[in-house]
Amino acid sequence: SAVISQKPSRDICQRGTSLTIQCQVDSQVTMMFWYRQQPGQSLTLIATANQGSEATYESGFVIDKFPISRPNLTFSTLTVSNMSPEDSSIYLCSAWDGWNTEAFFGQGTRLTVV
Amino acid sequence: DAKTTQPPSMDCAEGRAANLPCNHSTISGNEYVYWYRQIHSQGPQYIIHGLKNNETNEMASLIITEDRKSSTLILPHATLRDTAVYYCIVRIKAAGNKLTFGGGTRVLVKP
């Protein structure tokens, strides 16, 4: 099994600022995924992060708003840029195990924009 | 990925079996059925997955109908700690294939 650590676990930010969320996996993984979970809602995939290439964004999400880095096979960051109260959500990082059988999730970053 | 349909909520009694249904009538032959759950304020947790045979592990059993258009997750002896949102997802088991979460079933286990 894989262990995924996210930092910070929560934050309260001012509108107009940016927050970078870090995701660390305890083993090498090919792809990492970033999700958003708005209050009371299900998870929505933001993007898939591949090492050595640009992230692939889902419909409705753009790189200028959610830039992603993937410098190596165990680490990724998601930045939420120019935040507004509508960005208040839980952001989750995920990766598949080596057999592509089980996806593991971090505990999430609870973001509140005021 | 095929879409799934789950009841929005259900209650079950502590100690009894919880049977969670899922419809996936448009599932393709190479798509697996996955179940995850999300306990409040935590990241989703993998439960079980299957292709066409019934599967069992230490957490649950997965029953898939012969036509594969529906499945049932069975928690054999529900405890209060099983209170969570349960997600049924169909996915091709290949690298890069993402999980697409639907609304899930909010399960409340009552004493």
C-alpha cells in the first residue's frame, strides 16, 4: 500500500492570494491526480499530473487557475491561484499502486477563502 | 467511463448486513466495478473491486450480476464506524485511467 501525505491539512486564505498544496507519496508512482470536493459534494477531478510533462486538465479547470508541478515520481504540488470564496473546498491528491489496482488518497487540504 | 446510479442514502442497524446497490447498465466488457468509501473529513478509502466474479475481502463482499449491469456491496456486520459515503465507480483497469466519482450513497449505521 501507499501512504500519501498532504500539506497543509487546512488553511484560511485571503481572497486574491494563492496557496500551494504539497502531495508526497512514499513510493514512486507514474501518475498523480488532484481532486476538488466542494462542501457537501462528491469529488471532481481537476487534473492528472505526469512526471516530466504538463498536467492534463479536466473540462472546467485551467492551468492558469490551478498550476501543477510534478518534479519527480513521488511529489506534486497544486496551486490555487487568485483565490475567491468559491474556491473554498477540500483538495485531495491521489495515486495508484504499482499494480494499478487500488487508488490511494491523501487526507485532503481544507481550504477556506475569506 | 460508464455512469453509475446509487441511492442517495440508506440506514442500517449496527450488527446487521448492509447491502448497497449500484446500477451500471452501460458498463463495457473491460470495465471493472470499484467501491470506495469516504468517512467524514477523510480521503476516500478503497474497499473492493471486481470484473465479473463475486469478490470478498476482509472489509466486504462484492456481488456482480451475470449481465454485469448491476452490483451489490455487502458489509457483513455493519458497525458505527462504517457510517460513510460509499461510491460505486466503473473504470478500465489501465494506467492513467482516472476514477470518476458520482453522488454515492450516504450510509448511516444506527445503534
